[in-house]
Amino acid sequence: MNKTKQVWYRYANDRKQFNIDCIDILSKCYLELGQKPTPETIALMGSLLVDDLAHHYGRLELEEVAYIFSRGIRNAEEGTSCFINVRTWNVWLKDYKKSEMLRRQKNLVSEYQNYKEQQKLISQTINQAKKLK
């Protein structure tokens, strides 16, 4: 794992860009949910996310956080609404962290690693198809 991609490293070394990246993650989530919060709301929520990630989830990579949020939005229980707020993202992050700790104990590949591998395979397939044309 590349430590320079981890939240704690980004927070310590490039907090301004880290904050922008967190705002981007939240903006994408709001877009996926069809919600239109004010820019001030997004900026405030971004600073709360930065703080939560830096103080509680420092070992995660920011791409992994984006994956967790995307999965959280798509896997909301049937018939329930999904909202982007501090409680919701902490539930998503804690659940992911617990499941990943269990996977490590069992020496299994993480869910995010599986996702990245699938993306790589899809990319290879697309590149092969382009070569055949």
C-alpha cells in the first residue's frame, strides 16, 4: 500500500488539496442522489469530512473513501432514503473498516482490492477490443 495516498499523509502534507478532494467526493455523492445543496453547505460538510477522515480513518486511501461512499449510496437498504451527513458517512466508514479488519484476520483480499482488480481487468478487455478493430 502506498502510504502517500493514505488520508493521514495527505492531511499532514497537502491539506488544501485534501480538502478540495473531499469536497469533490461529497459533490459527486450529492449529484448521484439528485440533491442540490448550497456551495456553503458542501464546503462545511467537506471540512467535517476532512476532520473525520484525519482523526478516525487515517489509514484509508482517498480513492478507497470515494469507493466506500459510492457503495454506501448504492447499497442503501430497500425503501430507505439516503442522506449525506456525518452520521451516514461514519456508518459507511465504520462498517467498511470492520469488514476489512475481519478480511485481514482471515487473510482474504479486501473488497476495495477486488474492486480495483476488476477495474483493471475491464480496462484490459477494452484495450484488447480496441486493438482488434
